[in-house]
Amino acid sequence: MATDYDAPRKTDDESSAESLEALQASRGANAQTAVIDVEENDTAEGIDLPGADLSGEELTVVVVPEQSDEFTCSSCFLVRHRSQVAREKNGLKYCIECEG
């Protein structure tokens, strides 16, 4: 967008008044409210608020054992596919990222 730097500048009072008028005009007939997408079956317990105390909650996770085509990197301890083995030393395997 081109800007004409020689044009007279508006003062802060003029621009704030114009922007306030523009906001009021745009909100006039089409006033909208914020809507949270919550299903009927959801309760207040299903919504987590920022900073909420979750120390009494339990986390249920299904742990899948290491597969035959995977290994655990001895440096970063991430489970990776065997194609990412960069080095094997003393029975310990290291991934490409740790060796790179």
C-alpha cells in the first residue's frame, strides 16, 4: 500500500474519535457475542481453566511397548525407528540427531 508522506497528518484526538465512531457504526446492528463451542453433554468439569489445580487428577495413558523395529536412543532416551540408528557402541544405540 502506497503512503503519501506529504499529506497532512491527523492528530491523535482526530484518529481516536474516527476509530471510535467506526467501531460504534460497525457494531450497531450486527452486535455479536462470544460463543464457546460446548456440547450438551459437557459439564463445567470438562472445561480446564488456565492455572487450575490439577494435582488431584489422574492421567490415563496406554503405554505401547517398544516394537521390534524400534530402539531407544542412549543419549536422548527417545524411542525411534531403527532406520535412525547412527552409531552403536558397547550395545548402546544412538540416533542420528544426537550424533549429528
